[in-house]
Amino acid sequence: MTTTVFSDIDWTREGRQVGSLFLPHSPDDDAWGVIPFRAASIRNGEGPVVVLTGGVHGDEYEGPIVIAELLRTLQPSDVRGQLILLPGFNAPAQRAGRRTSPIDHLNLNRVFPGDDFGAPTEQIARYVSDQFFSRADFFIDLHAGGRTLFIQPSAHVVMADEMDPAVVRANAKMAEVFGVGITVQTSNMGDYRTAAGYASKKGIPTLAAEMGQGGWVTGASVQATREATLRLLRHTGVLPGVATVPGVPTRWTRIAGPQAYVFAPCDGYFERRFELGDPVRAGQLAGLMHQLARPELAPEPVLFQSDGTLYAHGLLGHVRAGQNLAVVTEDVPTPSY
Ligand SMILES: [Zn+2]
């Protein structure tokens, strides 16, 4: 197999290994260097292979913190099968505290399945596709809202008509077990370039989660992420003896197409008139756009386009045309699994 990325971890070996993926990189100040991505494999006999990733966006912190804890503490005797831990899925973005890679400005969660001979971010996606998704029985990808988004803690699962019904059921079950208050079922609008979308399309039961927001991290958000992740790891069978606390029943929702999003109609200051969790109606005022270059003009009302619940919103007051201001979810029936 041709792959530009290499590792000092042997993914087929028993036991506990902590090491790195190495992405060759030849910038102006380093002719023959690499970018290390810390990773671990904890493997103990037969059982499920579970891949757990965080930091695919470099401004989302709960996932990397919880995965690093597991990397430090788990021993092979805790594991049945194999747990692959990648707390810094996008190490360059993580180091910079940015959503996208400062090297090539790509969003790792929009380039799957990647390209061995593409940009650095595409090469990482390719390695993960080839080495991890080829052996995974479950995939868990921990996100947060990042520096620009307020969002309700939630699970995201891909449940699209064209998918294997068994995978759809397995994804739904993972969301129930994850046990946070909201689950968003998504079809990715047919776009499978996210890690979770691509893994689901390959038939791997997959859950992505949004567990923090705003580019900060709190004891509460880390604890919620830790508890939900342990519930899910126990469910997969890879940590059969781990102690867990019960989750909460999840409310099933979806983002019902483009009308669920509110975008800025022009550059300016957005005066927000809603809070996370508010019930909203189509036609309701979402806020006012103040045109910073045209103070003589009255502010422009921005309206919601659909009924539902306020799920996420941008947190900046100074926005440009097209910037996301709000996302509305609608409730859907609890799926069977
Ligand atoms: Zn993210």
C-alpha cells in the first residue's frame, strides 16, 4: 500500500503502544521534517476495533482532553479487542488552535477519503481511511462548536436512505447509549467528505458529537464528554468492565435542509434576538443586521425560515454576508434500532 504518512505504531500488534503518525512536511525552514500526530493502540486479543478521535478541528478541546486521559490510563487488561486513540486528529490545526490547518488551510473534516499525493491535510485523511477505517468496527469522533459556534451538546449520526439499514440501526443505538439530551440525525445532504460521513458510508457504525462550544472548555463539558464516551466505549464491547454513569434520554431531531440555516444577508453587525434552545417559528424575527458602512439605513430584519428549536448559532456580532447566524432543528420520531 502506498501511503505518505507513516507510524511507529504497529496497528496489528498486541499490547499498549503510544507513538505517533508522521506526516512528511518540507516547508521553508525544514527540508526533510515531519509533523507528528500522537496516537495510541491498546490491543488485547479478539474483539471489536474501535477508533476514537478528537481535535479534527483544532479549536475543539473536550475530545482531545478525554482521549488523552484514556491514552494515559488504559491498560491492555481493560480492553477487549483494540482501541485506537487519536487525540490530535489534526495536529497542525490543534497546535494553532484553529479550525483549519495553518499549513494548507484545508478543513480535515471536508476532505475524506483523502489523497496520498494531495495536500498535507488530504494525506492525513487518506492514512486514517486506509489504516483505521479498513479495520474499524466502530468509529467515534468527538467535536465541539469551536471558536465561532454556540451549540447544544449533542450527538450526530448519519441516517440516510441509501445506507445499509443495519448500520442506520447501529448508529441510532450508539446515539441512545451516548445519552446526551439531543441527537441530530443527518443525511449530510449527500456529502460524505466528513470523517463520520465517510465511515458511515463504508458501513462502520459511527457517532460524532458536539460537546463544547465557543472555543473554551469547562469542567462540566469535559465531565459530560468523559461520561458519554465511556458509556459508548462500554457499549461497543472494547471496554467491557469500565464503570459508567447513566445518560439521559435523547431527543431526536434533524436539520431539515437549507431553510434550517439563517445566513447574514450582508456585511454588518448582527443584533441577535434569540437564545440557544428557544422555540422558533418561520417568519419570526431572528435579529437585525446593522449595516456598518451605511449608518443612514435602518437595520434589516433577518427572519427564521423554518419552525423548530434553536440548536446552534454563530457567536460573533461582526459578520460578513453569508455567515451562519443560526441553525434550527425540528423534532423527529425516535428511530427503531
Ligand atoms: Zn468540529
